[in-house]
Amino acid sequence: MTKHECAVVTAYTDVSMLKGDDLKYLYDYLSGFIGRPVYTHELSVVALHYREQIREDFLALCRNAKEDDDG
């Protein structure tokens, strides 16, 4: 899973899959919706406002999931 994909999952589920410097992927992802940098205090508001678009991105990840290499 890529860091961008982790950002999508985090935005949709509110389960943090990123930490430290990798949080920039979440900020960048959500900033793409509002056309400017998103700030920490805005994360949940932006994610809620764009819930349907985030849901579509989340479902696209699920639909495009690859088989396990072991499987």
C-alpha cells in the first residue's frame, strides 16, 4: 500500500495509518479538495465535508486491490 493510499484510508476511516513526516500525505490529499493547504484543526471538517468523494477514492482502492503474492 502506498502512502497516498494510506492517506485515503485514514481520511475515510479516521484510523491513522500515517505518523511523523508521513502525515504530509494526508494533508496533501485533503488539500487537494479545498485548493489550499489544510491545517490540523481543519482535518476532520474537511474530511467530513468531502466524505462522498473520499468514499469513492476508498472504494476505488478496494476495487483495485491486487491479489496477495502468496495467494
